Amino acid sequence: MNDFDEIKMCVHYEIEGNCTDEIPFEFNEVEIKPQLRSFPGWKQSLQGITEYKALPQNLLNYLDALEIATGVHVKAVSISPDRKDVLFK
């Protein structure tokens, strides 16, 4: 995601003119439009970052919004497949 100009997050769905957070069981029978929120990308490598607070501000903003949208606190972020590159909040 380091190379994206923009990151989009689905925050709700529009179904038959109504906004909802849930997709119905019979989702093939209705038109579902995702409601997207856009965030600016961070456009930089995360290699060499060793502390959560040192992440690019645009990434931190995205993670904050993700916490709000899901109601789940982000405890750690992995910036590579290597275990040593897990940054704890």
C-alpha cells in the first residue's frame, strides 16, 4: 500500500436507498453500493521504521479511522513479512 496515491475504506453500504453496516443474507437479490471514504496514501517505504509513532502521518490517520470504523483497537502493525518488523502501539 506504500505506493498508492489514495486508499479507500468501505464505511457503509447503500441498499435500496438505505444506509447500513450489514450486508443482507440474500445479497444477490439487491443492488449493494459500497460507501467509500478516501484517505491520502503515504507514498513512501516503511523500511527501517522501528516505532509505531514514526509511521507516516497519513498511515496513522488511516489506522485511527480503521479503529473508529471497526470499534477495534490496533495493537500492532506489520510492515514486512519479517517478525522483527512488527511495530507495537
